[in-house]
Amino acid sequence: MQSFSQSVENRTNKKIEIGTELQLYPVGFMPMITSNIFIKEDWALRFRIGGNFADRQDFSGYNDDEVAKGFGGSVGVVKYFSPWGKGKPFVGLTLDIWNMWTKWQDGLQTANPTSGTTYNVVMQPWANVGYQYPISSKWNVAASVGFGREINVITRGEKVGEGWMGIATFSVNYAIK
């Protein structure tokens, strides 16, 4: 009987963190609200919602200038390792889905430039590795680097940029439970 009550207690007292995050990539940034729900002491499910703002300029390969913005969310999993120093290293796998609106211009050096707006749904799988540092019993900060790929899965309008990207992430989390 005692082991049953301990197992129920362990299930109901899972650690939950909420926080903010800033993700930077070569042509933009993503501010986020995050939540980590620990399914084990060293494994967490990660959920995020936020915005995505990009200024691709002429990097896309499709247009001379692209400026995009949108919103989306993520689901992922994070594995934390044994403490190293005061903090913990971690690795993560995440899938983002973004609703993006891209204003583009093409042929800017010609007599007949064109412009428009493209809506697309972007799927962005990515992986990261980082370090989480406790600043109190409830608060922690983390930094990570990673890589991912933007894949335009639905496009309404002209083609716009997608492809591989590097990512740097900075976060602050608070343990609510």
C-alpha cells in the first residue's frame, strides 16, 4: 500500500517550469513563452508559443528582399544530464510550426520590380545542446546552440526563403511546482 501512495505522489508532484526565451538565428529572432513539464527528473516535455521575425534581405535565393513575421508554437523533448559544475548540460529535439507572412520584393535593379506578400506554414525541426544554470531554488537560466531546417509546407503566393539555419537560445525559467 505504501508503494502505491508513493507512486501516486510522484506522479502528481512533477516539476513544472514556465519561462521566457529568446531564440536568435542569422536573419531573425523569436521571443517565446515556454513551459517544461518534467516526466522524469532528467526528462522534460517542452511547449512554446511566440513570434518569429525575420529580415532575410536577399539570402533566400528567391527574392531580392524578404521581411517576414508570424506566430507559432512548439513541442519538444529535453534530456538533462548529471550536474557539471553548478549547472546541468542538456540536449533537445523540437518541432516548431509557424504561420508566416512574408513581404517580398524582386527585380529591384530592373525597370519592372515586383512585390507581394506570401503566406506560408513553416515546419521547423531542430536540435540543440546547452547548459542550464540555477540562480536560486526556483529560478534558472540557460543558453544553447543548435541547428534546424525551415520547410515551407503550405505556400500561398510566390516562393520565399527556407533552408538550414543555426540557432542560439537564451532562456529564464521559474519552477512553479
